[in-house]
Amino acid sequence: RHQTRAILRQHSPRPVAQPINPPLLRESEHLTAWTPESWQQFQAHQQPNYTELQKVTDALETISRLPALVFAGECRNLQSRLAKCATGEAFLVQGGDCAESFSQFSANRIRDSFRVQLQMALVAMFGGGVPVVKVGRMAGQFAKPRSSDTETFDGVELPSYRGDIINGQEFTAEARIPDPARMVQAYNQSAATLNLLRGFASGGYASLQRVMKWNLGFMDSSDKGDAYLEVAKRVDEAIAFMVACGLDENTPIMNETEFYVSHEALLLPYEQALTREDSTTGLWYDCSGHMLWCGERTRQLDGAHVEFMRGIGNPIGVKVSDKMDGGQLVSLVAALNPDNVPGRLTVIVRMGADKVRANLPRLIKAVRDSGQVVTWVCDPMHGNTECVAGFKTRRFERIRAEVEAFFDVHEELGSVPGGIHLEMTGDDVTECLGGGASVDEGDLDSRYHTHCDPRLNAEQALEMAFYVASRLAK
Ligand code: PEP
Ligand code: MN
């Protein structure tokens, strides 16, 4: 009740996301009590300008009464797994759509993305000889930060698409009006997605033999195809050996896997409505997803997103580009993880292939010198976006070059590469160029389906996993 009232309090007097004049509480941060709505005292970037305020109130009230999507105990388990990723005793594979969408919601797509993510995990696990923590960008990845508030096409200027939880992708004035009811639809789709993922993860779909039915077509033309084929053969042999030992399909370790979900905690009123007090610990968890991250555009130390994230008990991530400097990162880490809890904070580096070698070392050194523990993860997608033939795309070779640089820098500094964060799908799309499967410029318009950024297709994603495995094996 307290929560609902708090949400109502915000929405009745003024529109959500209208920049409020913040009384700059940040200066006395440690004297300020965190509450699920304390972010409202800070400036929230990248929020929609809702016009129908009653509908906002209604949607948030509905969501605040609906069940949590994930549970605090699950979030704590994930946090302990991520703590292992920080020390090299495990490795994170995090992947999924840039933006989930209402129109492409289907059981088969979820299944195919899940299967490729398990295959990637298996390859990485074999290469690294450590457990792989599997986290989907799924069941809640709907809200998108945009570099511009408007988009112009054929001389017509409209508000930007901000993800299906906010407005429609169609280029019409009507579709681009933010509709609060979309939050309820996003919640419902997240619930159905999570239900299916939980079923796949525990109901036998994740059996190793099924996961092994992979499509290795890319190997024929990949520059590293022979080496990858050798690894694939060895994985097959290892599984055949385990089966011969009696670990067959009925053995739980073959049948079950832990799979977690994550998204960018961008649309703060929605995240607040799903923030619940855990009855066993008294802590607050954002129960919209196991892991939430703060994007590159909303990670201001004095902003609303950092304020919200610092108070939730979930493991959290923060994206950082080459624009970040060491001192700033140390302050941000201290704000988000003041007790220096291992696994609590993942720093997701997304600089672009050319910038990692020059800019990542100072961040690693600054964090290390401050004694802070973070899990370092590489997002090789967001710094390598370019426009080719009118399409927003990314080259596989640049993506791989960023992963390579990330591993090299950690090797040189003796720090730990803790995981990889990819935009990918289980479908055979043509959104990113290159890779063994050789998508070329002329292919871009054949199966370009993403609602936002270009994703690796199933073969490109798997090829990336083989590269990661080769680095983990060193
Ligand atoms: C994203 O992950 O889709 C995204 C927008 O990332 P970033 O905040 O790193 O730009
Ligand atoms: Mn993206």
C-alpha cells in the first residue's frame, strides 16, 4: 500500500519524467535514506513524456499489485555466481535482443535464443574449464535510451522510438505517442517469457544432447574454422563419454540448468512498481529481473538511475565507454557498491574495438588501486555500430577485435575477464556483417528484423563463443 501511494503521489501532481528541479540531495547522499521512490528527487534522463497522467497512474497501480517476476533468493544466487566471475572461477555469458518486441514475441524465438545461449555456454565452459553463468537479455528488455529525442525521415520529424514498453516502432505520429498501457503488456510478456524459460531450464529442454544439435555451418568459411571444429569434436566426445559413464538424459545435471534474466533498468516508474521488500531480509529487490544494468547514457553520479540502483539488492551492472575516467568510475562503484560486496557490481565495458587498449587499462588500475571488487564484462557490440547501405550494422571482425583487446588488456594487467555481453538472436537474421556465415552488404535488407540495434545471428553468436573459448583456454 505504501508503495502504491508513493507512486500515486508522484503521478498526480506532475507528469512522470518531467525533469523535476532536484534539490541535489547527492551532496548529503549518505544521510539520505533510500526508498523505492527516492530517485524522483533526482534528474531522470531518457524518460518518456507521458501526457495521459491518469493512465500512467492506473498502469503503475496495476503493476504494483501484480506478482514479482523474480525472487530475491534467485537474485542472491546470481550474485554469488557473479562473484565467481570476478575471480575467474566462473565466466558470464549474457545475451539476447537489443530490444524485445511485442510483434516478434513467440515461443519458438525464445526457444531458439535460449538454445544458442546454452550452446555458447557449453563451448565457453569447455574452453575455460569453469562453470558458465547464463543470463539472458530477456523477459524485460523493452526500454531503449536514444541518442536523439526525435527522428527525421523524408522531411518528417517524429519523436524517437523508445522501445515497445513506451511507444510503437512504426513511423507515424500516433505510434510514437508514449502509451502507459504498454507497461502492463510488457509485464505480461515478461511473465510469459520467464515462464517458458523456467520450463526449458528445468523441464529437460536443456539436456546436453539436445543442446549439442548445433548448426556449425559457419565453420566452413570461418578463418578459424578448423580450430573450432576440433573443439566442437572434443565437446561431442566429452559428452559421449559422460553418457557412457551413466550420466544420461535422466540425470539432473544433464537436464537442468540455471538461467537468469536481465535488462536495462531504464524506465524508472516501471522498475519502481516492481520493487518489493524481501520478507526474509527486509531488503528491497527490483523484481522485474534478476540482474539490472544502468546504461551508458543514464549513469550520471547525480542522476535518478544511479540513485534507484544503489538501493536495490539485485546484482547490478553499469555500462562504461571510453568517455569514463578512472576517478569517476571509482566514485560510481563506491556509490553503487559501498560495502564492496563481490558479485554485486558488474562493469560492462563497451568502448569500440579501437579504444579498448588505450582506455580500459586506466579503469582497471583505478578500480584495483581503490580496493574495489567488480566483475569485468565485455560488451563488444555498442562501440562498433556503423551505418552501411542505410542500415545500422556491426562487423563481426570488429566485434571479435574488441573481445580480443578486452582479453589482451586483462592478460597484460593480470586482472580477470569475467564475461561477455552480446546482442544476439537464435534466428538466422542478417543484421551484422561478416563472420564465417558471411553476411555481406547486399544481404542486410533480406532478414533485418531488429527493433533497435543489429544482433549477431545464431551462427555468428556461436562463432563468437568459440573465440571466447579459445581465449579462456589460454
Ligand atoms: C544496450 O545495451 O542496448 C544499450 C543501449 O547499451 P549502452 O547503454 O551501452 O549504449
Ligand atoms: Mn543495443
